[in-house]
Amino acid sequence: MNYEARMFGRDEQLAIAGEGEGRSRRRWWIIGGLIAVAVLVAAWFAFASGAADGEKAAAGGTPGEGGGRQLPVVSVAVPGRQEIDRVITGTGSLAARREMPVGVAGEGGEVTRVLVEPGDWVAAGQVLATVDRSVQTQTAQSQAASIRVAQADLELAQAELERAKQLVGRGFISKADVDRRTATRDAAAARVRVAQAQHSETAARNRRLDIRSPAAGLVLTRAVEPGQIVSSGSGTLFRVAQGGQFEMRVQLSEADLQRVPVGARAEVTPVGTSERFAGQVWQVSPVIDPQTRQGIARVALTYNKALRPGGFASANIHSGGQVAPMLPQSAIQSDTKGNFVYVLNAKDEAERRPITTGDVSDAGVAITSGLNGTERVVLTAGAFLNPGQKVKPNLIKQQQR
């Protein structure tokens, strides 16, 4: 009996403990449900608040009025219109404007003296080198003696003719004798002229033995030394720059060559120096090299020691100007439709404006069409804007160059 009572009491205790544990579990489930409901309510309120803010923003709400969004600040400028100097750059070589090759004009022979050096200035007809003429001098002296002999014969023939004319009237000499003496006198006069012509020819040949400068200028090269045997086949012995005038032969593309007028001013900078030399385009090539598709603009330069024919140089050719707006490269955008910029309307909204660009220089890019210069143009951040987007402009005063 006592054993059964104890067993019944233990079962009752277990039943009471299980009932308490079940109530505890139900309590935790209720608490979890309440928390979930609170989370859902909070999420609903957050969603409703965001939707309301979106409606306000869509309705044109501004910062400070509950919109919650700040407008992007962009730099803008009014470019205006300015005089833009069109500059075409190119490279090329320096040369004498008129280079005169000087060689042997006569028979040639052994060079006895060379009288000039490269870099010397010479006058027109000045002797640059002399050739041995000992044989030619003797020939000239012989011909000079022949002239004197012929003149003596002429004088004798003339005297005999005059005496014959005095005697023909007295009947001592016939008219035929006078005619013969007249013919003798004429033949003697002809021999004098022949001797004189031969002597003049020899003198001219002797003068051509001197190698002379054909015009005044600057000696560029010398390729002869005393003792050297030269002839008409020896080639060029000296090179002379006529008047000391130099030029630069600027290599330009076919498109640039079309824009270079004769008379355009230019600035030439030889390699190895920062000094610039003023020049002027005096000739534009009438042909284009079919291989390189380039032509040559020839820039005339005055003499300077720093200008050396054969050297390399760069040139800036000022081919004229134009009046147009100018913008920095950062303001110009490009896509498949072409070049464009963003301008702001009266409501500070971005508008796409197609443009045509011109010359590009260190100062910026010239705008040949699409802008009149009075627009507010976005200078930076154009790549992040969309047409119609509202922005806050920061006006920057653009420097006029």
C-alpha cells in the first residue's frame, strides 16, 4: 500500500512539472510572435515613409523642404567669342634658300691656291680658287705678238695703197695695181682682227681657270685643296648660299598644306636650342608626295649663326585667325552621334548641344558651330549628366586669351 502511494505521488509530481514546462514554452512563443509583429509594423512604417518621400521628390521637392536629395554642383562658364590664332605645326630641315654649286668652268688643271673657307662671305665674281695657267699664259703672249705683226703688215699695206693712189693719176701705176694694193690692205686688216679674236679667246679661257663665285653669298662647303687636279668633270668644289638667305622646308600633311597661305608668318626653332627665329612662308609646294601624302611649305629666314643648313627644326605657322567660342577639352563629350556639350537652360537643367570643333591648341578647342558664346556651358562632370537633369551651377569666369 505504501509502495503504490509513493508511485502515485511521483506520477503526480511529473505531471505537474510537465504542465509547467508547457506553459513556459507557450509564453516564449507568444513573446516571439509579438516581436515579429513589431518588426513588421516598423517595416511598414519605413516603407510608407520612403514612398511619401519619393512622391514629394517626384512632385519637385527641393532640399530643405523634405526632399532629402541634394542637387549636383557643376562648374559652368560663358565662353563668349574671341579671336583665335590658327597655328599649324610641322617639322623639317634647314637649307639654303638658293644654293649655288660652284665647279670648274674651264679646262681645269692643278689648283694653286684656295682663297676662301666655309663661313666666309664672298662678292659676286670673287675668286674662290686659282688653277695653274703657265702654259696658257705663254699662248696668250704669243697671240699678243701675232696681233702686233698683223698690225705692222696692215700699216705697210695702208702706206703702199696711199702712194699708189698718188701715182695712178700721173700714169705710173695702173688702176689694177691700186686694186691689188687695196685688197692687200684689207687682208692685213682682217688678219689683225683674227689675231685679236684669238687673243681675246685665250684671255677668256685663262680667266675661266679662276674658280669664281657666281653671286654674292655665304660659302657653305669647300671640297678642293691646293695641288688637286680638277677639270669640268670634277663636280662641285664649293657651295654658296646666295645672299646668305636660308629657309626651312616644313613637311605638312595634305590637309594642313591647304590652309597655309603664301606670306604667312612662322616661328622656327632649331633642334638643340630654345631660340625662335621669325620667318615667312614664301612658297607652298604645288604637289603632294604620293608615298607620304605630304607637301612642303618653304619658310624664308634671314642669316643667323644658329641656323645651319641640313639641321632639323620645328615650325609654328600662323595661318590666320577666326572669331569663335573656345572651351577646354574637359567640356567636350563624344559619342556615336558626334561631339556635344551640355548647356544649362533657364531652369538650370542640362541640355545636350551638338557642336563642331575646330583647331586644338594649348588654349583650348575652338567651336566652329553649335554655340554662339552666350550659353552657360558645363565645363566638367558632363560625362555624369543626363539631358533634363537639374543641377546647381557654379559660374566660373573664363579668361579671354
